[in-house]
Amino acid sequence: MRDNLRRYRVIREALRQGYPGQPTGIVTRPLTTLAALRSGIVGRQSTPLPTVATHVPAGAKPESRIQRFARWVDNAHITPEHSCVPYAAGLLAHLARPTLGLGRDGSVVGRGCVALMIHGVDKGRALPLAGAVRRGKQGHLPEDLQSARIAQVQELMPPGAQVVGLGDGACDGTGRQDTWREAGGAYVVRTGSNRTVPWAGASCRCETVGAWIKPGTVVA
């Protein structure tokens, strides 16, 4: 319980310092709930509300904490612009020194939905910055969905930041590459071995070219 309280206080103070202006009045309670919710997620390393509620400081029954978190999530007045963007912008200001890796990942989140998340990668950790949920199955995600999230994060970047986009096979595609180039960033993504590239005057599969080229060789 002491660990839960200590962690909660540290997170609450960090949120308070990162909030634009001094939080007072009706702003204080949502901020306190957000601190408890984040503290529980970190402590439990999981996101279902019933498990999160068991890793926040006591003071109410677990059922009451679950209802409190559920109301916060469903509150129409709790918007990303007020509850997430200020902290994401502050986080990026510290991480983008000198180069920041932005990882993209699509994961199944239940009930026939998949979530696209963009993370800031730092010291082996993926710190979530932006995301979107849509109906569908795990696999390739629409390019317009990914491009919109990339643009959303780019708006939060400090001036002069060097960005490298990282992604798995679900994130390849020429449209996404154009988005990175237009934003002035670089990118590294995996792609299928069955893709073809021009090599020595012929069209070859990536796996064939990969077996012959030397490190540092650029293939279009």
C-alpha cells in the first residue's frame, strides 16, 4: 500500500506541474482521478479497470473506484486536448533531443476492434502519444488513419526536432512514406519478403536482394 501511495503522489505532482496553468476548483478532481488511474495502470501493468482499482491508494471500496474511473472515461468534458495533449507536448520537448523514434503499432483491443498507437521510444520503453480505435482485424491499417495520427503528433513536436518513424509490416506503404517525407522525418519499417525491388537491371524479391546486398546499400 505504501508503494501505491508513493507512486500515486509522484504521478499526481507530475501531472499538476505539467498542466497548463494552476489547476483549481472543478479541474482538481478530474486531475486527481487521472493520477489515480495512471498510477493503477503502472502498478498493475494492465488496463482493465477492476485490476487497476486494486493498485491505487485505499480510501474507497474497489467498486467505488471502478465506477469513478468509468465515469472519468465516459465524461464528454474530458477531452484529449485538455487531458492528454499538454502532457504529450511536454514529454516530446524532453525526448526529442536530438533524435526521437516514433513507433507505430496496431493491436487487437477486443470486441472486433483494433487500436493504432504511436509511441515515443525512449530507453527501451514505448510512451503512448496518440491513438485511434476502429473496427477491424489485426493486420494492415488504412494509410489515411496512420497519416492522420502522424500529423497529429507532428503538431506537438518542438521546432527543429529530428524524427524517425518506426513500424512493423502493418505500417509499410508509399502513402505513409510520403507523410514522413513531407514532415521532414525519416522512417524505418519492415515489409513483406515478397515485395519486389529493381536490382541489377531485374525485378527481384526483397529476400533475394537482402541475401546479397552489403550493409549501407540503398535499394528503391
